[in-house]
Amino acid sequence: MSRERHILIVDDDRELVKGLSIRLRAAGYVVTSAPDVAQGLRGATAFPPDIIILDIRMPGASGLDFLAQYRNEREGRVIPVIVLSANVVEHARDKALALGASRFMQKPYQAHELLGAVYELLAEKESDSPTKPVRATPENELNACSTGDGRRLPLGADAIGEGTRQCRTIVC
């Protein structure tokens, strides 16, 4: 039996965190959040996530500070980080990627793109799986089946015989 995947959201925008949490929980993920860098670092240490969604602009230290500190920790080197920011300056994107961000996405975000990025990064992290992960797209993301090992497959004939255990509609 596979364990539920944990996502940590580090963002000071309560409404964004609430909406994103609803979408991620509906997709089957366990979600925790932190409103600033200090609490995010403590949360990532206390309950290590499988993936982090991070804002750049926050009170006090920035998301870039979080990345620099977190990537220096042993466990922080392997956890995928999606930077989700309203900062559209190319320098911010380049800096985030240079510090080890796995992806950089702009706010406002498209739910299917963010959920697809989460799925892809988790699939890459677990690449020891013998089955190639299915890329999430707007056409196949809204309806998906999860397999016993946590992979998501599109509904339909392709999912038959793949160890499908639970099917549901993902809310976007």
C-alpha cells in the first residue's frame, strides 16, 4: 500500500493557500502550509514533504532565502520545489532555478498546469517505478485513476489492467 504524498505550501497569501489546498486535497494529497520562510523551514524539517510549493515575496525572508537554506540541508537536496510567484522579473525566475527550484510558475496559476507539474515532479522523484508516468494535460487530468503505487492514470481502456484501485474526478 502506498503512502499519501505530502505537499508543503509556503506562501503568505491565505486565500491562495486555501484554494490551492482544496485542489491538492481533492487530488489525493496531504497538504500543510506555512505563512513565512521560518515556519516553512521548521515544517519541512518536522514533517518532510514530498514536494514544496513556494512563493518568492513574503514578509521577512523571501522564498529565495528559503531555497538557499533548504537546499543546503541533506534532505532538502532531493525534494522538488515549485516556485509559484507573481514576480514576473526574469531575474527572479533565473535566481530561483539557479538556487535549485524544480519549476517556476507565475501567479495567477492555471490549476491543471500546477497539478500536472506536481504529478510530473513526484513521478520523476519516484522514477524507479517500472511504468513510465502519464503526463497530465487538460484533457486527461480532470478524470484520473490512482494505482496502488500512487501513480495517476487517465480513465478509460488504458487504465484497465494497470492495477487501478481508485478512480475519481480531480477538482480544478
